[in-house]
Amino acid sequence: MRKIDRGKVNKFFLFLGICIFSLLISTNNILGAEKQPILRVGIFLNQTEINISGDGSFKIYNLKSNNLISEEHNKIVKLLPHDKGIEILGRGVYSGPIKIIPVGNTKVIVIVNGQKYRYRGNIEVDIDKEYRKLNVINIIGIEEYLYGVLKKEISPRWPAEALKAQAVAARTFAIFNMNKYIDKGYNICASTNSQAYGGVNHEDPLTNKAVDETRGVIITYKGKPINAVYHSDSGGYTENSENVWGSFLLLVQVHFPDNNQLEL
């Protein structure tokens, strides 16, 4: 029997209620049913080496010249920073950025410290201008991006409406913060500095369904996306937004007194 902290459950539901329904906030499907925003997600930053593979075939391009370097199948390709750009071991040195495009339903695999991480969409590897190391960027539609976010931010065992509320909050947060790291070559990162994102490794059918059923829906205030910040645990209190960010973000202080445990 799994024990869940009822206080945390109540905190989450009350917080989402405040975000989504209070202060004349509305939800709108303003992103469109077909065309979706494309995100550049910084998944691994300042790396001294990166290994790329796939669960099928993938193509490697030098973006500066747009030339095809090679097409691989289930092969591991090592990339290293070089004074003149990016070295692909056994292939040569390229000015970069290097783009990896999967063929068909292939998922690109990024191998870091022996761990394999699978991703939808394309992968781009570039040199960080400040540290001269490798940055790995996942280029992906926002809906598929959310597949890799939700399970890291909420349990798939929670009620379906809670999962859908989390999907709307996460989508809104991503849209609002799309330019946060644009000067570094990506929109948002994969850590909690933006939202936790784990790619295909952290997908679940239930959270994917919540994303699909809220496709394109974001939270707006006066017609504009809000900064839909959220948390997994508040320690019993939330804080007025102006005391954290210096401005009013539609979030007000709330006390959560119930810390009982609930068995599921």
C-alpha cells in the first residue's frame, strides 16, 4: 500500500485552482490544433564529449554548409569540442553546429556518462561561446516536449483532471518563457531552472493522454500567457508573487494546514 502525503495533494490542487480559475484568468486554445510552436531545449550543457546514437537510422548534417556528413544505423558517434569547431571522431572537424535528424520513427539517443537518453525530434550540438564546450539541444514541438515533462513534475497515478491541469500549466510556462535563454542558442533548459524534462525515458501513457486532451490550451490573463510557475511542495505555505519576483504574477499567499496522510 502506497502512502501519499495528503497535504501535498491538497497543496497541488489548491495551487492549480488558484492559477487557473481565479482573478479572471481564462484558458484558450490559442496555439492552434495543427501547427505547434517548436522549442529548442538545452538538454545537456557544457559537455566535454557527447555520444550520439539511435534506435534506428539517423542522418548527421553540418548546419553551416547544410551538407550531409553521414547516415548511420544503430551506431554510436562521438562528438568532441575542437578549436575549429566540433570533431566527429573518425569523420573530421566541422564548423558546426551539427544536426542529427532521425529517419522515420527513430528516436535519437544521447549518451552521457554511460546513461542513454532517448528523444523525439531532432538533436543539435553546438559549441558554447563562453565555455567552449558542447551544448546539446533538442528541437521538438511543444506537445511532444510536454510528454517528457509531466511525469517528472506529477505522478501519473493522480486523477486525470489533475494531470490535465498540470499539462496546461506546463504548456503555459513554456510559452511564457520561450526567450529565457535565447542568447545561449536555446529557448529553455531541461532542469528545474525551467521545467524538468527527461525526453522519452520519462514518458507515461497517462500523462501523454493529458497532454493530448489539452492540446494547445494555455492560461491567459487579458489575452496574454501568464508565467504559470508551480511547485511540488511548498512546506505548508506559498508566497505572494511580488515578494519573490518583485511584481504581481496573479499568485497570492495561501496556507495549507492539512498534513495528514492518505493511503491509496
